[in-house]
Amino acid sequence: MRLVLTESQILEIQELHRKCSTKRYADRLKALLLLNKGFSCVEVGEILLLDDDTVRKHRNQYLVQGAKSLLSDKNNGTKPMLNTDQLDKLDKHLSKNIYSDSKEINNWIA
């Protein structure tokens, strides 16, 4: 699906891009401008070193929520399964021990 932007939408996106100091947010705005020029999501992904599904996600988010919605992450994460004391203990342990993968850390936690 080609994205067709009006001149005012292009100007808004360009202005947001000029003021944007976070690279990943700027890439989201550039993706919109490239889609408007007729590049496919796959091509935009190759140009910006993004997955084409990510480009589609940004395009769809823009269509539903507008350009400013691309300037933040709504990902707040999940609530930790460890309490504060357990996290402190884990932090101290990891500062003294090196693991090759997360499975070993999970085993230590268990």
C-alpha cells in the first residue's frame, strides 16, 4: 500500500524530523517520506536498515495516530518478577560472575 502525503503533511514530518534528536524516531519519520516517494516497505527497510514489517507498523501507526505518535515508545515493559532485594542480590552476583548465556543466569536465579 502506497502512502500518499499532502504537502502540509510532508512539511509537518520534515519539521518533526529536523527537531528530532533520537535516531530511531527520525528513522520512523524518514520511512514515511520514503514511502510517499513510492518506495515499497521492503525497499525502505533496506535503505534504513529496518525490517519491512517494522516499516509497515510505523506506516500504520502514522495513519491511525499521526506523525507525533512516532516520536515516543509506548513500551513500558512488564513488572519485574523479582523484588528489590532479589534484584540487588542478582546485580551484585552478576558484577562478580560472568555467564555465557541467559539460561545460566536463570538457573542461578531458580
